[in-house]
Amino acid sequence: MSAQKTYPPEYLEGIKLFNRGEYYEAHEAWEKIWLCSHGEEKLFYQGLIQTAATLLKLQENKMPAAAQRLREAALDKLSKVKSPFMGLDILKIVSELEHPTFKLTLNLL
């Protein structure tokens, strides 16, 4: 029998919020655990937070230049994380972020 991985509740809550389009709330959930993480995990959380912030800017139709910078920062972080990571297909997320018609359709699970 393989061991089932357990993830921090804040991480799982952030995914649920993100997939509902509640990007600010997802950002807040992940920020709590990002602050005390290290190494690849820290890059992973920061990339997720920046992805959520990008989508929030797009959702609000605000600051397209800021959204683009956040998207590029998220790509930079997530492209350094192995895939899969913490149950997510990082390559798929990076591919979605790189797509020229990137929109509000990204779901994490």
C-alpha cells in the first residue's frame, strides 16, 4: 500500500478558492504557508500566489502591464519547480500561463 500524501490545509483551501475564481482569497491562503516555506516549496507557493494575482488583475480589468509582469514572475518561479509537485501538473500550469490567449480559464486540479 502506498502512503497517501497529506498537504497543509491552507494549500488545499487555496486550490479550492482559486478554482472558484476567488483569486484574492487563494492568494491570502497560500501566503500564510509561503512565508514559512523554503527551497522549491517556497518557489512553488510564490508562483501560485503570482498566478492568482495575475488572474485577479485580469478579472478586475485592471493594470494589464502589472498583470503581465506578475504572469512573467509566476512563469519564472513555476518553471523551476519539478512536475508534478504537491499533486499539481506544473508543466500544464506553465503551458497555460505561456499561452498567448491566457485568460481566466485556468484550474489547478
